[in-house]
Amino acid sequence: MSDTPVSELSFEQAMAELEQVVGKLERGDVALEESIKLYERGAELKKRCETKLKEAEEKVAAITLDGDGNPSGLKPVEGL
């Protein structure tokens, strides 16, 4: 498990760590206190991944197309 704050992780880093956390929890070979810490970290990682995905979806939704279907720019996205 990384000591890097979850808020500083990229989507890929958060997803990779989340996979590690899930693997450890599924094996069940960690003590109860460690399981609780892993679960808490996993919940933070899941939230980070969801946030990064939502940001990406909003950016994609903001791409405008010209008459030929080619990207022509970005339209403002509310809330960014």
C-alpha cells in the first residue's frame, strides 16, 4: 500500500492500488485492524477513481463537433 495521499494519485495509480487492496482483502490473510485500514484506503481509492472518471466524461462531453463530425473545440462545462 502506498503512502501517497489518494488525492495525488492518477486514475491508473489509484486503480492499481485498489486492485492490490481488494486482493489482500479477498485472501483474508491480514489481521482485523489491517483489514479495516485496507477497507478504508480502498473506499478512498474507489472514490478517487470515480471522481477521475467523471472528470474525463465531462471533458469528452465538452468536445464539440463540426458539420463533418470532426472535433472543432470545446464548449464550457458547468461546474469545472
